[in-house]
Amino acid sequence: MATKNKSIQWTVRADSATAVGHILAAAKSLKFKASSPGDGQVLVESPFSMRSNTFPGKYSGSITSDGTMAVIVWTITGQGSNLQRNLEKMAEQLPAGVLEDVGPVAESNANYRAKHGIPDDAVLAVGVGGYCAFDGQFLTIQHTGVLGRMTVGKGVKRVPLGSVSAVQIKPAGPVVSGFIQFTVPGGNEQRSEFGKQTWDAAGDENSVVFYRDQEPAFLTFRDALEAAITSRQNPAPATAPAATSVLDQLSQLAGLRDSGVLTAAEFDAKKAELLGRL
């Protein structure tokens, strides 16, 4: 059964007609079937090819433009976790300097929190096929949608703050996604070959992949989590009452006794109480 996932958009430096031309040329260079049935529409169909490492899928692009910049929203139809890779390959074939940005179709922060039960005061970063959240006590990682569930699986992972020992981020590029990765006990983090880090992270339950325009949220998330880890590992020392403060109070009490405000018994009782704090 085919699935649909309307989640990817490109921003390119071109008007609508020029953007269509660039996409058709990029698809043709990869031997994809491509056509433009109408103004601001483009259809692309990719075959399976082991040689070119492409996967079968259908892509419907809807284009809007203000005359100088165009936004293409892609609806992906097909099965498998690699359909997005075909779009990345097409993006790589666009003329240099044309592609301005690649990212998901944004969902409002409030709606996303409500859908996944994320508290309003938790730090949240939403990536490709998943998110990470931190409420001050637990790190939560969940992989969502077809992409997330086919690469990692269903379920929500909650990790106590004390079990998170490190956080690393690989920045995203114009067409290559970045990722955040958490080191936890029992994790199976591995060293990836150059050029395969993001690919491997997509299948790691302790990682979340993100696009370039999502990166600021992940940098903020990393800073908040690292600050909490540091604070936990280096708690502020408790401040003991200063002895001089007790002596000052005794001096004041002695003055009250000498002036007749306090009796000798009341002075002795208060003196014993203050000295007991030292």
C-alpha cells in the first residue's frame, strides 16, 4: 500500500517557470520520468536502480513564486525510508547557487506539542522524522512518521538526565542533513565512515536528523541540555551560616540584656540557641 507524506519543501532562486525547467532538467539527468501538467506543477517518477542508488517513488511538486524566489512543496507517494534521498539527488543536480533552502513543511509548535504530549515548558527540537524534548528531568526521543518508524521503529524513549553523558551535533549543509546524537549507557554509537554519518544517524535510536533550517532549534536544545548536565555534575556548594553573624547577634543580645530589655535567663536561652548553630 502506498503512503503519502507531504513534508518536504525547496526554496529556489527562480520564478515559477524557471523553477519547473530546473526540476525537469535535474530529473532528466538522473533518468527520472518528469513532466509539468500545468502552471506551477511538476510530476516526477523515480525508478529503482542499484547502480545509481535510487528508489521507486512518485513526487508531485506544487510551486508558488513571487517572481524572484519560488517555493516547491513536494508530496511523496511510495513506500520505504529512502524516498527522500531521491529528492536530495535531484537537489544536487540543480544549477549552482539556485537552491536556497531545503526543509519540512512546518507544523505549528503548539499543534506539535499537543499531538505528542510535550509540556509547554519543555525545550523542544523537531527534526526529520522525529523530535527530542527536555523537561529538566528527562530527555525524550521519539521517531515519528513513516520515515522515522521504518528506520528506527515506534515508541518513545525517555532517558533520565543523569544517564546522558554527552551530546554531539553534526551541522547540516545545503542538501545534506545534520543530526544530534546523545550518548547514554547501553547505547551503540559507532564511528561512521566519512560521508555516511547522517545516513547512519537516521537509523540510530539515540539520534535525530534535521534540515539546515531546523538547526538553530537543535543548537538551542544542545546548549540547554549541556547546561543541565554541567549543573548536575557540579552542584553549587551549600553556604554555611557565618560564625561572625552569630557573634554579632550575641553582641546585640548582650546589649539588650544590659539595657534591661532581656532578662538574664532569656539571654542565656537565646545564647545557647545561637551557639548551637555553629
